[in-house]
Amino acid sequence: MSTLPAPPRPKRKKIWVDYLVQFRWIIIVFVALPLSCVIYFLSYLEERKTEKKTYRQRQKEHEENVHKVVKRLQQRNPFKDGLVCTARKPYIVVGMRHVDYKRARHFEVDLSPFNNVLDVDRERMVVKVEPLVTMGQLSRITVPMNLALPVVSELNDLTVGGLINGYGIEGSSHIYGLFSDTLVSLEVVLADGNLVRATKDNEYSDLFYAIPWSQGTLGLLVSAEIKLIPIKEYMKLTYKPVRGSLRELAQAYADSFAPKGGDPNKMPDFVESLIFTPTEGVFMTGAYASEEEAKRKGNVINRVGWWFKPWFYQHAETALKRGEFVEYIPTREYYHRHTRSLFWEMKLILPFGDQWWFRWLMGWMMPPKISLMKITQGEAIRKYYHDMHVIQDMLLPMHKVADALEFLHREMEVYPIWLCPHRLFKLPVKTMVYPEPGFELDPKQGDTSFAQMFADIGVYYAPGPVLRGEEFDGAEAVHRLEEWLIQNHGFQPQYSVSELSENNFWRMFDRELYDHCRRKYKAIGTFMDVYYKSKKGKKTEKEVLEAEAAIAETEYAVAEKEN
């Protein structure tokens, strides 16, 4: 059992911002948590009020709100007004990246009323929702019906619109793919104010495939139909500890759900792995179970959703001492198992938040709203986190996981590491993210003829050098990570802070379909380009207009050439 040595680094002198970060918990405990609690309660009341409305009432309100969006877009003067974006406040976005493009002049369209579940169709096994519906809101409605989305992202506050325009993943993605792979239809208001319904096989199929990862730069999403699957009341979860080198842990991860020679149709319902140290990990597999099975004599039921319970990742870590064990968790509580601790980010922000006394006294208010944490951090702390903190996801072919883990250890030493497999399907068109060309001719572990098995490697914490008080250049480390991803057919979700240049952004992602839809649906000059919307740094009005003009000039030239 060998470990990889990390490069030695010189010690870093503490500065005043270090103390702001160290005592940030005061603002979190006495300001952010109480306000978050009030916001959660008011949101819950609003959701319950909406649920009491009939289908016709909800649909009528939806149509009225869509009409307002269309009318608002038609009022825009492209020669006087800025580029279109939503009126949502920049700090509300769930993610490390700040929405700096809204600092420039822009033309706001209010989508705040679009937060309703419009219909649950049991016959078609489809749910129709508006873009600001959250995962917590949706699971609260569907799970009591023994129905759920195929892919339910873990954090309660993640919205349907964000998961469609960006990306979404969960422990079931090794079967169903990414969140966008579970879509049935998309209702989109285009730049010219036209309302269209895009599906995978109608005249707007190109738009249907282009919207995921586009960050809302092709049109305004106003509703979506998403598949539903039947579920059971509990998740039977098996925790298996593994020790070895990082390469051995990577192989154990693959074997936990797709053993060599195994039947790809007989995979567990859920898969999740946590690497706690360079030599230790816990590998979890789940299967839906009925209430009758869970309550049989001798079975252990663990209601992880109770406020006083240990944070889930720490509970999973006990398997390293206890050995392999099995327990039953109520399904909805399992879906949102990482919400209270925001995976393990709260351990840094609120160091005593995992202690028993805090969980009993104030755990019921957890977690603080990410938006409130952003508001209270200030520019200095924000820059500190960009330089001394890592929040990144790496999507890459599963046969590259061992190399990725060794790379991350050398460059960042961030633990725990989250591992979640997902299928990347071979689609009729080449989208921004796509499998390795010819993967089906030389299938690796977990691959099928119709999908390549990928893995999401989640890196969320302070790097080892920062925890030891050593120098660390976060921007340079992320830059090297991005280049490594490009060289290994990997992808970086745009929610995170990126150091990519425009050229490298399009080396990582494929732009052909995206550019085609930008031209076809007249998004150029109306919506910001996806790279410029995602790039790091503040954006002045002059920069926005110059960048969009350059993009427009290039793309219109291409359009003329095609015609």
C-alpha cells in the first residue's frame, strides 16, 4: 500500500483575511442561519399554497406569466438596451462562481413567478415543472406517491432550470445519465419572443439537445417535462470500506457497481463513493426497498434527515472502523443526505457544526442559504476562497479515474473526494459534452454500445497545503486541472470558477451544435455567449458589448458562408 508524495511547499504568512475567514462563523450563526430559517419557512408556505391550486389554475397562471415574458422581450430595443438576462439576483445562484456579467448594463426579464410544479402525469410517467422549482420541493411532492425523477440532485436548493441549462448528476446517473438525459420536452421563449416546445424528435430537436450546458444563452426556459420512475419507501444502503493505493481505490470504485464480466443490466440503483485519504475510501451501493422489508426484524433504519443526526459523510466514514454494514434510509432523506452539511463544506465554514451539542441545539436551522453566505462574505473573503479553496467537478471517462486521483493528490491534496459514475450517451447529434470517439469499438469497464461510462470527481474543500499553512496558488492549480481535463477528454461544469481562456473553453467543449442554434434561433446579439457568461472576472458594459459584437461578426460571417 503506497502513497504518492506531495511536493513540499514554503510556509505562507497569515494575513488579516485569514482571521475574517476563521471567525466567519459568527455571522453565519447569528445572521445567516436565522434568516435562512425564515426564508425556508416562507418558501414552504408559498409552495403549499400553490399545491392547493387546481391544474387549470396553475396552467392559466403559467400561460399568463409566459405571455408577460414574451411581451417583455418584444419591448427590447436591441440598439439601446443591453443583452437579455433574468432578473434573478447574482448571489442567488448555487455555485462558487459569481454572476459578474450582471454588473454590466443588461435587459432584465423576470422569471421569479416560474416556481411551480404544474402537473404530475402518472399515466405518461412525466412531471411538468417550471424552471425555479427546486429538488427539495419536487421530491416532497413526488416521493409520497412512490414516484421520483430518475436523477434527483442532492442539494435541496438546486433548481430544475439550473440543472437543465447547466448540468445535474446523482448516484443513479450510472443508469440514467445526467439530469438532461431524463428530459421529455422543453418550453422555451426564443430571442424574437416566439414560444416553442422542443423535444428530441420534433422540428426543434437541435434546440432540445443544445440547451444543456448552454447556461441559458439560447433562450429563456419557462417549463420542462421530465421523466418519472417508480420508487419504494426506503433505500437499502451498503457501506463497504476499502484500503489501498489510489489506483486500487479507483479499481474498487469501478468494481462496486460494474464488475468485470458483470451484467450491465443488473447494476445497483444508487452508487456513491467517498475517498477520505490517499489510502482509504468507503464505497456505497443502494437498492430501493419496501417499507415492509425495511421494518423486518433485525434490519436497521437510519433516519439521516433528522437535524440531530451526524452529517452523512461522517456517518459513512465510520465504516472505516466498523467494517462493512447495511442499513435502510427513508428514500427522500437519502436523496438529500448531503444538504445539511453541503457535502462537507460546512465543516470549514462552521467548524463546530458537526458537534453533538450544536446539532441538537441549532441543527434544525441547517444549512444556511448559499445566497446569504455569499452576501455576507464580502469581496476580500470571496477572493480568498478563489485563491485558497477548491470547488470543482471533473467529468471524465471512468478508465481515467485512477490517473485523475493521482493528479489531484499531487496538485491539491483535497479530501474527501466524491466519486459518482454516470453514463454519457451516444446521441444523434454531437452536443457540448460527448463520449470519446469510437469508445464502443474498444469498450472499457462499465461501457455499453450506446453509452460510455464517465465519472464525476467532486473536489470541494481547502487543499492540504492551505490547511498546513503553506503557500498555494489556487488559480494556477485550477488552470493545470483544466488543461489535464482537456488532454484526457474531460469536462468542467460551468458553475465553478474557471481559468479557461476562450480558446481552451472550446477545446474542452464542442461548439458546432451550440453555434448552429445561436445563429438559427437569433440568440446572437440578444443573449450572451456561453463562454463569456461563464468566464471568471467582472464584466463592464464595454467589455460585454465588444465581446458580443466580435462573436456576432464571426458567427454572421459563418452563417453567410453556409447560405
